[in-house]
Amino acid sequence: MNTDRDPNLMALFAQAEQEFDKGSFVAGVMGQINHERRKIQLVWLVLGLFTIACLVALAAPVITAVSMANQLLPVSLVEIQTEWVRQLVSPINSVAAIVAVIVLGVTRFFRRIFR
């Protein structure tokens, strides 16, 4: 067994026994926290500006796609001659009904996989 003391370990214990100024320690920690907070705020600002720029650039195509969907969704799948039957089955006799069923199916599928 070695009775020599490690000088690095002794220096570490000596540092632990030293008194430190609590005020400067708290000020240093708070300064680091504020610096990190400013970095996070800057990142969120850049991401927000990038998102707004993307939305502005894609506004026209998105509006076009929404207007096309508004025209396509109420289209009937099967033409029915009788008015009251057409009104009765209109919720399930449209492209919107097929899209809704597909969205529900995909949602349930992913819930089963990732749950």
C-alpha cells in the first residue's frame, strides 16, 4: 500500500476548504443564466423570422391549394337523381367523406404503432 499523497488530490481538497465570496458567486451564476436565456431568445427570434418568411413565400400556393380543395371536397362520388335520397346520403357521398375516413384510418394506425 502506498502512503504517498497525490498532490493533485491534495490541491483539490485545499480548494474545497477555501472561503469564497457568496455575492460574486451568485452574480456569476445569474450572469451565466442570463447569457443562456439571451441565446435561447435569439434562436427563437431567428426561427420565428424564418417561419414568417416561409409563410409569406408560400402564401399564394397555399391559398391556391385551399381554394382547389374547397372546390373538390363537395363533389359527389355517385350521381343520385332523387333529391331526398341525394340529401340523405350527401354526408357520405362526397370526396370529403373519403378524405375524412382516410385521415381517421391513418390517425388510428399511427396511434397503434406509436402507443
